[in-house]
Amino acid sequence: METIHFEVGAKVARLIGQENITDSDGALIELIKNAYDADASCVCVWFDIPFPYVPSVLKPEKIRTVLSEDDQKKIFDFYSMNESREYEKREDLLETEEKELWNLLTKYNTVIIADNGIGMTIEDVRTKWMCIGTSDKEINIESLRGRIKTGAKGIGRFALDKLSTTSRM
């Protein structure tokens, strides 16, 4: 009889993350717990959020200092200059344009989580971090410094999906 194995699509990972991590606070906690498991004694979380929301009015200096040259040109599809020489969001934007504007601005928002933990080799990233359902923390329950590892379900990696559309490790 032939043995047949499950295959898991990328959508499953996204669904698992959405089910287990409810908000950005929970996502940050999961990533900080990963730093603890890596024997970090210090974790720094840095927020650079120039656009926490889509502003109704944009000042020209913010456009010049934050947006790339290409995006400076694109922004004028969504804003027009008012008499105060500021840019006012057009009131007639379609829902698709609102989403496009949201994506244009929020890609400049950055959260950096840095720690002084032991880190991972590229092989660790391939075989542990990127392997959904790995049992490494069940087998290796203690860190090198003797800490009992907090992560057991393997959902910390899904926190990135909750926080961003793009992540860099």
C-alpha cells in the first residue's frame, strides 16, 4: 500500500497565525518570547511609524522627507494642494484607491526588533524557523544558558504576518 503524506500550502500558515495571534501586541510578545528562548538578555523594539493612519492633510515637508521620489509622484493621484499650500486628500477616492493609498503610505512604517541572543544559522532558519510544525523546542526544551524555552506551539514566526506585509531577518 502506498504511503501518502500531507502537503501544507502557504495559506495554512497565514490561517494558523491569524487564529493564534489576535493583535499586534500579541505579535510583539511572541517575537520577544523568541528572543528569550535565544538567551537574549536585552531586547530593543524600535517603532518608526510616520503613517499610523492615512492623513486627511499632508504637509509638503513630510512628503519630501519620508516618501521616495517615485512615491512623491504617486501621492498626487490621491491628494491635491489647498490654499494653505498643504495637500488635502481627495474626497472622491474609490475604495480601491483608498487601499492603494493605505499601502503606499504604510510601507514606510517600520518596527525593528533586535536582541543579543544566540541567533540562528542559515540551516536553523531553513530547518527550524521556516519548517512549520518542527518539534525542536519539544526535544531541546532548555536554552544553552539553561532557560526553559517558552515557545512550544511554533506560532512566533506567524507574528511577523500579523505585523507586516514584508519582513527581513
